[in-house]
Amino acid sequence: MGIQVGMVGVGSFAQCFIPLFKAHPLVDRVILCDLDAEKLKENSLRYGIPDASPSLDALCETDVDAVAIITQHWLHAPQAAQALKAGKHVYSAVPTGVTVAEIADLIKTVEVTGKVYMLGETSYYYPGVLYCRERFRQGAFGHIVYGEGEYYHDWDHGLYDVARWRGGDRWLELAGGPPMHYPTHSTSQIVSVTGAYMTHVSCQGFVDRADDGIYRAGANIWNNVFSNEAALFRMSDGSACRINEFRRIGNPGAVRMRLYGTEGSFEETSAGSVWVTKNYAETEQLDDLLACKGVSVRSAEAEGMGKVTSQDGTHRDVCPLHPVERLPKEFIGLPNGHCGSHQFLVDDFVRACAEGTLPPNDVWQAARYALPGIVAHESAVNGGILMEIPDFGAGPKAI
């Protein structure tokens, strides 16, 4: 028997996920939820989904089994906690939360309710991360020495439109959040590969110099002046890690990582990706292996049915490392954005709810992705002082 899923928020990003939840063979029913009645009507007609709810409050009163929260990022943690307390499983877009207190409450709520919580962190399924996870499992890195993760997204690359869409008349007040409050694309790349987590941090912030007024003292609800933040972390395995979250950067944009071990290293730059060791002759060029151009579905049942493709417009398709054979055949040809991650994330969550298992990116991992950035920003505000990062453990299972 399948589950019933409520989609909370039907804006632009939700368009990537509504078709996937609707198509999943373990989902019996989808309900759309949004405060905007016109948007609800439009999406109901677009996707042929007649059931709708006018608010999260109302949705929590229904008999849906799970909710997918794709709303403004500063609302995720309190909305997730509300749904969990109402007896619903929760899929949340990133980030996990923006304060230590709300993430602590989220973990406690999961522990008390026993419901599934999963963070929809796309980087978990990025090609370089998949590659490094397998190399790490094989022991090819040796001991990890140092890692780097970075998310470069300049305001000129569409962020103004996103901020106006999300914030409405208050967009300027809500747009200037600390970059380190949105760290999970970067931190998850390291944490999900090695299983080590950040324990201490020193962070530096770049005081913004643009004239749009986004990052100004008193101009945003966070009183934040930093458009770029760079943090150095101490890791639980004895290594070090650098995370960059930049929103003013002369760069085409990137979510990428580099990971260095005593025996081998992975390097990902704008020029390409390589595996290197102490011997130059062993260098492996990885661009073809990691390219998300789409691969043939490998299951015999789906043979000849085409490519797994995406209409996302930012990141398309999958690479040869993506285990597409595990996906439902109903997903063939449906959207699969952000380097092939969306379909895997939806499948992870639905299966966890239907089968009573813990998904990847559970609440304890989600906390380890988000808390380092929250504390890093506090360090930057205080001149880069070294600060300890709280940890709530690995939960019932560790990676």
C-alpha cells in the first residue's frame, strides 16, 4: 500500500518535484498546498491533481502520511517540526534550519515522534561526491588530510528574481541572509563522503560593497553585512576542511569539492576533475565519467525506453555513476535536475516512508550539514574567533 504526500509550496522549484511524487509507484495520492489560491488552481490543472489544501495548518489536519516542504528557506525547520508533531513524515528542501535552537528542536521532535525526516540535499548525489564516496569506501584516499567544499552563486545569476519571488514586498529585508546559513550544498559533500563532521570553526566574512543595499546593517532581518564567507573547520577525524559560501563572485557559479588523502586525492575545478596520487602516471581524467549527459536505463525491463532526462535548465541528466537501475521505471523521461539528484532524493524519501526505514540525509546528518555554517557565521561576526560546533550524534545509524 502506498502513501499520501502533501506538497507544501508549489512555486518554481516545486515544479521539479511534483511530477516525481505523483509518478512514484509507492505514492497513492498527492495533495498540493500553498497560501496562494491562484497558484494552487494553476498547478492543479497543470498536473491533473484535484486535491488541494490552503495552508500547512490545514494540511496537518488531513490524513496525508507525509509532506514535502519546498518553501522559503528560513521557514523549513519550524514547518518541518509542525508537520512532524502532527504525525507526518517530512521531506525538506535545504537548508535544514537557520538557528541552533530550531535544529535542536527538530532532532528532538524526530526522536519523540519516530517519523521520517529527510533533507533534500542535492549534493549528496552529485557525480564528484558519488565518485569520492566509492573511492573512500575502497580506502583509496588513505587517511583524509584536508577537504574543500564551495558554493559560488553570484546575485547576477538569477538571485534577484528568486529573492523577489520568495520575499514579495519584503524581498530586500529577507534577501540578505548570511551565506553560511545556506551551507549544506558545500558541507554535505565532505561529510557524506567521509562520515567525519565539523567540530570547531574560524570564519571570515567579506563586508559587501555593492550598491543594491542587500547586505547592510539594519537592512535585513539578520543585520548581516557579509556577502561572502570563508570558514576553516576542524574535523572529527583529525583533518581540516575549508568551506566557501560566496554570493558576490566573478565566477560562472559552482558547487564542487576537493578531497585530499595520504594516498590519493580528488580535485574538481572549473577546468575539470581528476584523481591524482603521488605518481603523476596514475593521474585519471574524470570529465567523461562525471559528465551528466544522461545514460541509458540499465534495467532489462526498461531497455530501449530512452534516457533519464531533465528539463531543469540548470543541471541536466545523470552520469554513468548514478545507479539509475534502482529507480522506478515510472521516472523514465521525467525531470531530474541538479546533476541527476532529484529522482534519487524523491525515491529515497518515499521508500523510507513506505518501508519504515531511515533514508540518507536523515535529521542527524542534516544537522551536521547545517550547524557548521550557523556557528561559522557567528564566528565571522565575532572577528573569526575559534568556536565549537554542537553535535547531536549520528542517530540510529551512521554513514
